[in-house]
Amino acid sequence: MIFKPVRASFLAALAATLGSLVTFCANVDQPPAQLQPPASERLLLKVHAEGDQIYSCGADGDRFTWTLKAPDARLYGEDGKSFGVHFAGPSWKANDGSQITGKPAASVPSPDANSIPWLLVAVVSHSGDGALAHVTYVQRINTKGGKAPANGCDAGHSGQEARVPYSADYVFFAPR
């Protein structure tokens, strides 16, 4: 049997394909049951977030700790185009002006121990007409990063902020 040398370009293409497959497989896991919206809900849309979780250093009794202040992220549609922003509330605002604010309803640890938890958020307020006008629940899944710093918060750093990069997928649900 005669073997032909394998080109570096072939190996690079194979590695990229396998990397994409691993990424795809990691993102197809079904969120756990406690993060599922009621059966009366339907999937409306999915967006991807890239940004920071902002933490503030402050006293908590006799110790100092990092506390979440707000997310600060850009949202992208499945087509990769800008969809809107995610900020304190937690709130999401679409480029069409529609906006929602929610309240966490359930949380589970991320499968990635170095990442913020996955959430189910119940929407408590709406404004504007548009893509988010009828959203009632939001899932935060596939989180990467965003955890509060493990150290660096003490009396000498009280009031300081830390921005920790994160990414996540947000899945929006509306009544059927």
C-alpha cells in the first residue's frame, strides 16, 4: 500500500471542522428541567451575547466581596447581525426599541465550572413594540466566563469595579 503525504492545509481544515463539531455539540445540550418555561410557552428567538459582567467590591458584614452590579453585553442574532443590548435589570433591549426586564426564576450551575450559572428569567415588564414585545421568559445558557473575581476585594479596593468577560446564549419565549 502506498501512502501519500498529508498536506498541512488538509490537517488545518480537519482541525477546524472537528472544532466546529465540538462547539456545535456543546451547544445542543438541552437545558435542565428547572430551566424550562411552562409548557404554554413557545420558543420565539435566540441571540448570542458577548460582553462583561460588572462587579463592585464592597463590605458584606465584616468581610469584603465582589457583588454583581450589571451585565454589559451586545446581542447578536443567529445571522450574526447586531440584535440589541443586555444591561442592568436584568434587561434586554432590541434594536427595534422593544425592551424587557426580568426577575430570575431558577438557576443551575453552568456545566463549565469557570462560568456564571444558567438561568430562567421571568419577564416582569415590557416597553415598546417589536421583537421582545410578547416575551415572557428568557433562558441564559451556554455561558462562558463571567464569574466574579476570586480575590482582590478588600478594604483598600472598596467601591472599585471589575469587568469580567463573558458570553452566553439567550433564548426568548412567548405564549403560544
